[in-house]
Amino acid sequence: MLNNFKLITVGEISNMPSWHIPSQRHKCHEIIVVINGEMSVVNSTAGKVLGGAGNIFFYRAGMDHEETSSPVNP
């Protein structure tokens, strides 16, 4: 049921140029909404994907993923 969803926490990923976090996975699902700049994500399902402002990344619980911001983010 859709009414069972609840927001648990909100965070922020740095948009510092060339920010990077190595491969990781979480026990819960993760959603990233790109507000400005660009970032790339690497995972075993989609390979390398580039996203910009307005794009949304969704990782299922347990999915390995690696994130890097663009070297020219504003």
C-alpha cells in the first residue's frame, strides 16, 4: 500500500567539484534528487549514469553504488 511510506531522514550530498564516495550499500532504499550541477553514479545494474538538475536516482536496499559530482558543479 502506498500509504505505508514515510520519510525517515533528509540529507545532502556535497556539490563540491569532484566530490566522490566509493562504492557503498545501505540497508534501506535511497533516493537522490539532483538540485543543481551534475553527478555520475556507477552501479552493477545500469553501469555509469550521468544525472543533472531535476533527475532522480533510486537505489534499492543492498544495491552497490558509487557517486561522483561533476568537476565543474556551480
